[in-house]
Amino acid sequence: MKTILIIGKSDLAKAIENKHARIPSPSHECATVGRPEYDFSKQEHCDRVLNDFPSPSVAINTLGTLTDNYWDSFVSNYVAPAYLTLKYYEQMSEGHIINISSASAWWPSYPGMHHSRFCYSVSKYTLSEFGKHFNRVTIDNDKNVTVTTIEPGAFKSKMSKQTGFDIGRVVDAIDIVMKTKSQHFSLIKE
Ligand SMILES: NC(=O)c1ccc[n+]([C@@H]2O[C@H](COP(=O)([O-])OP(=O)(O)OC[C@H]3O[C@@H](n4cnc5c(N)ncnc54)[C@H](OP(=O)(O)O)[C@@H]3O)[C@@H](O)[C@H]2O)c1
């Protein structure tokens, strides 16, 4: 049984679920976890999800927040995804962990930037840098677990009113990395 665990009840999570629910298969199931049951800014809730959903075939972290609560921004955009990645990597003997970072990681600071945007971007930058560690880890050991970072440009969602590109393209990018096991995928508007 292939199990896909989606972390964060995001609009992106809904789009992933919609696509995968259209593939009727007794051999695969998909679960999405987030608030109110799990608040990933709390370590005990991260530990609970690791216990409740152990060793999925694929874990897709879609957590993200753009907020004036700087503490929450660093914790939810970086600390929780990094912690879950490290713990799932230890747990899993094979599979795939996918972190949704952002194209804003490419340029985390610019003149006149609001602090909430800066905290979002720098936490995504850190998440992208964190992902690079696993390129080395994959070379250094035989464990068949891939860690991928995807950096999408703007798409319309609860978080972003920008039109950008269609959310379906981010779902397609996830499907591509699942097939190819590539470790880094940046997605920008044509
Ligand atoms: N939309 C864009 O333009 C864009 C561009 C690049 C990257 N991204 C990334 O794409 C991913 C999906 O975002 P989206 O655009 O689909 O926006 P979204 O619908 O706002 O999704 C973000 C989700 O993360 C959840 N979340 C944040 N902190 C959490 C916490 N501590 N515990 C539990 N859940 C938490 C939010 O839950 P609540 O609703 O309860 O707060 C929300 O469901 C995010 O990682 C985002 O940073 C988005």
C-alpha cells in the first residue's frame, strides 16, 4: 500500500488530494493533517503526527504562513518542516519526503521589504538550504529515501491573492519529482 501523507491543510494540499483521488486504486491512500488536530508550531504535535502516521511512502510538507507573528513564521515555515524531515528520514527505510519552499528563497531580502515578508522568505531560504544537506546524505549512505525541495513562484491560494500560475502546475511538479526522485525543483512563471 502506497501512503501519501500531506502536512498542512493548505489549498495546495486540496489540489494534491483532488488529483490523487481521481486515481482510484486500492493500493494507495492519501491523508492530510493540520489544524485543529495538529498545530505544527508545537513540538509535541509534530511528535504525535510521527507516531500517528509512521513511515509513509511519501510525506509532502505544505506548511506555510506569511504573518506579523515572526516567531510563528520561523517555526512553522522552517523549524517544524526541518524537524519532521529529520525524524521521518530516520523512521523511513524507503520513500520520499517533499518540502514546499518558495521562489522567494532566491532573494530573501530587498530594500523596503516588510518584516513579515522577510521572515517568510528567509525561513524558506533556510528550508531550501536545509534540503541541500540531503543531497550529500544520499551520496554518503545507501538509504533509499529521497528528500526534495520544491520552490514554486506565486500561485493563487488562501495565503496569496497573486494570480501567478495555476496551482495545478505545482501539483504537476510534485508528480514529476515523485517519478524522477529529483532533489530540487524550481518553478517560475513563463
Ligand atoms: N501561494 C503562493 O504564492 C506560494 C508560493 C510559493 C510557495 N508557497 C508555499 O506553498 C505551500 C502551500 O501554501 P498555499 O499557497 O496553498 O497556502 P495556504 O492555503 O495558506 O496553506 C498554508 C497552510 O499551512 C498551514 N499552517 C501554517 N502553519 C501551521 C501550523 N503551525 N500548524 C498547522 N498548519 C499550519 C495553514 O493552516 P491555517 O490555515 O490553519 O493557518 C494553511 O493550511 C506553503 O508552504 C507556501 O509557503 C506558496
